[in-house]
Amino acid sequence: MSQNDDNTQDRFEDEVNEIIKNVSDDMPEFKAKPSRTLQDLLDEVVLTTKKYLVMTDTQHDALALWVAGSHAHRSFDTFPRLSVQAPEKESGKSRVLEVISNFVPNPLMTADFSVSSMARSIDTEKTMLLDEVDAIFKSNSDENRDKKAIINAGFRANGTFLRNTGSGGMDITPKEFNVYSPVALAGIGGLPDTIESRSIIIHMKRKRDSDKVTRFFFKQAEKETKILRKDLELWAVNSSEDLTYARPEMPSEYISDRAEEMWEPIVAIGDMANEDWGKRARTCAVELSAQEEGEEDSTGTKLLRDIKSIFDDLDVPRIFSGELVNKLKEIETSDWNNWHRGNGLNQNDVAKILKGYGIKPSQIRIQADNKRGYEFQQFVDAFSRYLNKDFSLSSLPVSTGIKDPSETPDTEVLQDSGSNNTDVTDVMDVKPSVENKDNVYELDLDDDEDDWKE
């Protein structure tokens, strides 16, 4: 073949390749779709977990939503850890990890790992299922501190872990590992606060003889869930954009800001499934968050809660500091009597704690007595900000603005009225104008202006 023929052949191949490229660029991207709707997928995950695990309905729902989210975590700015905890051995912690390993993408289940192996595994898109983590958190060695740092950093999409790479002391260079990944942890007892506050916590209990579950065979379960896991993967691919821009209405009045950030991806997934799953996702957020927040109350929050109960019981608009302290020490479930080596807390202790909430004692008059004390009105703002309100499922917001792509197309606010005023009040003053003294409000979902009503 002559040189001219070769040139002609090359030009022909270049022209054909350019045509193919242009046609490919113009063609819409083809995405295979799951064989079932997201609602059906979540329902099937719940049915499967109920076969093998003894948990509450809310815990089963939370587990199913987290499993679905593990496939779609790249669509979110943050994704919560899953922490499976129990007070004793043989409570089903490891079984939870074994069961969900059949649903999550690229599972890597281990009880022993190094910092470098964990960072590299996550960097290759593994879902880390870490068992016996109580052994890690008992020790504060440099290695274990680094492990905690990776788990913490991987909560956010931009989470990275910096590590030197190289061998033999030559060409040592720092390398960033992206450690954003779904992580599930199982162990006896709790986790460090920084990790626990980023985790959906499932408390397991040892099953009773009357609790019946199906014996778990890993290979059999893996075979039975193979199609389900593939469908979850396809759902995540098809839903990526919708989930990225999803802004579900959160039950903000019932959970903390950190809990709201943590649960937002889970609620977005529930909303995408249907209205029922949206409600169930919010129920998970409120019930499981309230459970943890109740266990970890600060001293200030405990004091506010007990002071509120005292005002409720006495039904009075004001109280002297001395009487308040005595009433606090009478609460059998509190530890106020144990302060100062059994002498109990005093008025100065109460004043110091309340000062952080902008609450200070002032001169007040009750009947003929004039002493320092507190007005109920001074606490209204703090009660509304720091105490969990009563939970009602019917009042939870529901927002189902995003669509499951696998479906067929077709009140008054109470204001502090100057709590630091030192003027002596009159005994005949009426109780502050608080019609609902318990400060419990319900969101009227039918009101376009989102006003609060009692």
C-alpha cells in the first residue's frame, strides 16, 4: 500500500471516530432502572431485617433508610454513622452488621484494622462495618486517636485524612485520602461524644426465649438479597440529582441542629419513597434523637427541666431562690442533694448555672416577704430553646416534593419582658400572660403562614 493510501485510510478513520464522538455526545445517557419502587425496596429491607433481628419498628425503619442511603451517600453533604450498641455480649450487635452487609455497597466487615488500611479502603469506596469498636475507644493510643479522627472526618463529603506515603524513608510525600463513606460500628457501651453526635444509634437488647427469629446463614442471605442490593444501587444512580437538591422539611422543633443535619439525608429518602415513609423517617429522627439527647443532658438542661417541673407543680408566677433550691433537692430522681459532698447545691450554684442562659435572680415580693428570687417569665425563652417539646406524630411536617424515579411518570411567640428588672413586684401581680404555661406548641400544617398555634 502506498503512502497516499495510508494517509487516506488515516483520514477516513479520523472522520469516522469524530462522527461517532459527536453522535455519542448528542445521545442521552442511558440509565437502567430498578425493578421496584423505593417504597417496595424499603419495605423488603424491613421484612428481611425483621426475620433476623429483634428490634423496635422504629429501629427497623431507621436501619432500612440508612441502608438505602449508603448507596446514595455521594448525593449528600453529610451522611450519618450507624452505631449499634448494647450493654452486654450476645445482644445481636454483630448480627446487625452481618445482615446489613448483604444490602450495602462494597461491604468490608472487620474487627481489626490499621489507620492506613482503613483510609485506603474508604478511598476505594468501601462501606466499613466495624465490629468490637469498644476495644478501640477504651485506649487513647496515637493509633486509636487516628482511627477516631478518620471516623469523625468521614461524616462530611469533603472529609479527608492526611497521611505520608513512600517507602524506606525515600520520596516521602503527604497524600490526602477522601474518607467520606458509610460507616457502621458495633460495640458494647457508647461512643466518644464527637462520633456519637454524628450517629444514628440502635440500642440492642439480648433476646428473650420468647423472641423468635430465623437462623442466619450468610451465603443463603447473600443469595436472597442479591437482586435487592442491585435494585438499591440502580435507585441511587437514578435518584442522585433529586437527592442532591432535596431540602426536606425537618421536625426542627423536636431535635437539635446537629441531629437535624444528621437526619436530613434519611428524611429525604423517606420523602422520596412516599408520604408514609416520610412520616416514618421523621418518627425515627425524633424518637431516636430524643432518646440520646435525654441520656446526655447537660447540668444546665437538667436544672431547667427540674425548675420547669417545680413551676408546673406549684403553679406560681415567681419563687424565692431559697425555696427553689429546697424544692430541687426534694426531687428524688435528681442528684442535687449530692453536690458539695452531700450538702447539696446552694443558691449560688443555681445562679451560676442560670447565668449562662441569661437568667439572673432579682428582688421579688411574695405576700409580706421581699427576697431574691426568679419570675417564671424569665425562663420562658430558655424552656423553649433547650427543653424537648412533647412529640406528636400528627404534627410532624411532611414534604414529598421529590419523586421516586422508579415510579411510572405521569401562636404567638412569647417574648422575655425584661427579666433582669430589679424593681420590686407587687404581690397582686398576675402570673405572666402565658396562656399555655407549659410552652408546648404545635405546628399548624394547614396554615400557609406557618404560624404557631396552641
